[in-house]
Amino acid sequence: MRKTRIILITGLIGALLAFFSLICILVLHFSTECDYMTAIESCLKENSPDAVSAVQENRSIFTVIISVDTLFVLAEFFVWFGLSFLIRDRSTAASLAVLIGGLAGAALDFIQNCIEFIVIRMAGPDIIFGRALFSMWNQVTVLSYLLAYAAVIVLVPAVIRKNRKSLLSWSAVLIFTAFAAAGVFIPAVYPVSFLWYVVLFAVSGAVFFRKDRILKNAE
């Protein structure tokens, strides 16, 4: 029981850290005059003077954004471990799939951050990053999202089968997952991916907290 509580508390800490990191990232995004992702993409894809200028002018705040996002990635690892543990007794295969998908997505997210950090620190009128780096960044970004979405699609049915009372909250996660996945291919829907993360980690944190309280009261 003690081991289980440690896993749940670690997952809860990760969920809280991820949740507040996302809120911080959103606030930082809205505090800049240019869009962070658009500037990074333009620098990688075509090294446009406007994008280079935007990155140079906002280098400090972009560095803060990437630092907070890296903290978010670290928190993700703890959450995915906790989520896979929730369904381990229901289905070992589903638990393993969630763990692998979630951790692989988080690892790719870290690689994406490394590429963006290079762009932020090196962007200049004479620096050409090349199509190969842009292609790598683009594929890593898309794949990191898709792996996370796939992990949730495996997770939610298993969680609901285990506890019918969680149907409403996890169904909301699944609905946001569908919209966020569509955002990978439809730019207009892309902002939903941020809300998806917020909903996922809010629900995950609540589940970790509730199960830990149940175990604590049973001791």
C-alpha cells in the first residue's frame, strides 16, 4: 500500500506541476506581441527577416517559455507513470501501451524543445537552419502529440471500465482528445491542444488525489 501511495502522490505532484506549467506558458504566450510557434517555424522553414527579428526581440521571454515547457515535460513523465499504474490491474497490455506511448511522446517533446532552444539562441540574419532541421522539428512535434493522444485513447476505456463513476470526467478528456488530434491536421483547431493538456492533467490530478485519500483512510 505504501508503494502505491508513493506512485499516486508522485503522479499528483507531476499533474499539479504540469497543470501550472501550462497556465504559465499560456500567460507568457499572451504577453508577447508575436506568436512563439509561428516565429520558430518561420525561422526554421525560411529564415524570414521578420521571424528572425521577432525571435531576437523576444529572446528572453522565449527562453523562459522553453524552460517552463521543459519543466512541463519532466512533470509529464511522472503523470504517465501514475496513469499507467491506475489500469495495471485491469489490463497489463493497456497499462504498458499507455506508459510507452506517454513516455515516448514526452521524450519527443523534449527533443522538440532542444531544437527550439537552438533556434532561440542562434537565430540571426546569417544563420540558415536548413530544411532537414525544419522537417525533423515538424515530424517530432506532430508525433509527440499523436503518441500522447493514442495513449489517452487506450487509457480512458480501461479507466472507465474500472470505475464507472469517472465516466463523465474521462469522457470529457476523450472529447478534448478528439478535437486536439484534429488540430494536428487542421490549424484552426490547434489551440484546443493546450486545453486538452489542461483538462487531462486536472482530471488526472483529481483521480490521484482521491485514490490516495482512500488508501490513507484505509490504513
